[in-house]
Amino acid sequence: MSTKAAGIPVIAIDGPSGSGKGTIARQVATALAFHLLDSGALYRLVALATNRREADPADEENIASIAASLDARFSTDEYGSEQVWLSAEEISAELRTEECGLLASRIAALPKVRSALLNLQKSFRQVPGLVADGRDMGTTVFPDANLKVFLTASAEERAKRRHKQLNDKGIDVSLAALSRDIEDRDRRDSERSVGPLKPAEDARLLDSSNLTIDEVTLTVLDWVQEIEWQ
Ligand code: DC
């Protein structure tokens, strides 16, 4: 496989929360032995750092400077689970809370925060290749990606998946409240002026509502086979 003229191959997987893109991106990256960028984790890290410093989430300059100086590190524990570090602290569990996701969605609407994270995201593009998961991977961060996938699922299905995930962790939340949160977050992510959640013009759309995770992964891997890597 040769690389695209612009550089190292990138597969962009974008979509709303709960579409399954995180799991799919991880499986595709593992199958291809590519690096993985979980860009949502970067926005969540900024949200967490904002909380820790008790900063005002509407103070764009300050949040952008927190983003620009983010001391983040990703690693894998001995069981293969992803670990995320903020400075010297392992914060993977906190990063995945609904509260952190909602704050991430708010600060992600600030244009200066998005541009502060741009180079950090691009720096994940390393040989032999990258699978990048997010909202604007195919439109803004890697517009020259070799394959762009836009993964969707109905809001109802996404709320059900999230409900099951939280229930499995022993966290009790109402399905109705989760549906409302998902719809609010979709609206905010889609309506913001910079890097909105929308498919790139050349993205392939994939609705995962009635598919298993493995079926979605195989579809993406089939598409990877069709690409002319030049
Ligand atoms: O994928 P996630 O749920 O971990 O993302 C958390 C929030 O970060 C999400 O509500 C929107 C924002 N985000 C973004 O604006 N752009 C990205 N590329 C990734 C995430």
C-alpha cells in the first residue's frame, strides 16, 4: 500500500454520539494496524481541565489556552484497555461521564478551542496510517482523508445503546432523559458555526441502526479494500 501524495493514509470516521464510531474506529484501526485518534477524548480532556481549574466554560480565550497547553497522554493497560492521562492523573473513567460529554460539547462550539486542538489532532497522522474518529475529521481536520465514513443511527437507537452501556455499569438514568440529552447534543454539534457535525461531500454514509458492530466494521474494511491508495 503506497501513501497518498499529501502524506500518510487516513480513514476518517465521523458521526453523532452513540453511532458506534468509537468502537468501529478502534476495530478498523486494529485490523489495519493503524494508529487511532479519538478526537472526542481531546474535547473531553479540555472539558475536564476546565472543570478542574474552575474556569468559566464561556471564556473562549481562557478555554482555548487550556486546550493549547493540554498535557494529555494515551496508553493501554495490561488488559488492552485504553488509559487517558491528564498530567500525571489517569482520568479515563471521568472522561466518559455524561457530565463531561455535555461540557465537551459546549466548549467544542468555541471556534478558538477548535483551532487550538487542530495541530494536536493532525500530529496523530503517523506511519503506517491513522483512523480518526470524531465529528469533523473528514471535513476540517483531514479533508484529504483516503476514506471518509459518516456513521449514523437513529436518535432512539443511540439512546437505547447508551442506556444499556450505563445500566451495565450500574448507573441508573432514564431513557427519556438520555434521549433528550442526545437530541440537545446533536443540535449543538450540528448547528455550531465551526466544524459542525455534517458529512463531508465525499463521505460514504452508513446507518448502523440495524447492524451489529462487526457488520459495520466489515463494511468499512470492504470499503478500505476498494480504495486506490495512491
Ligand atoms: O465523541 P465524544 O462523545 O467523545 O465527543 C464529546 C464531544 O466533543 C461531542 O459532544 C462533540 C465534541 N467533539 C467535536 O466537537 N469534534 C470532534 N471531532 C469530536 C468531538
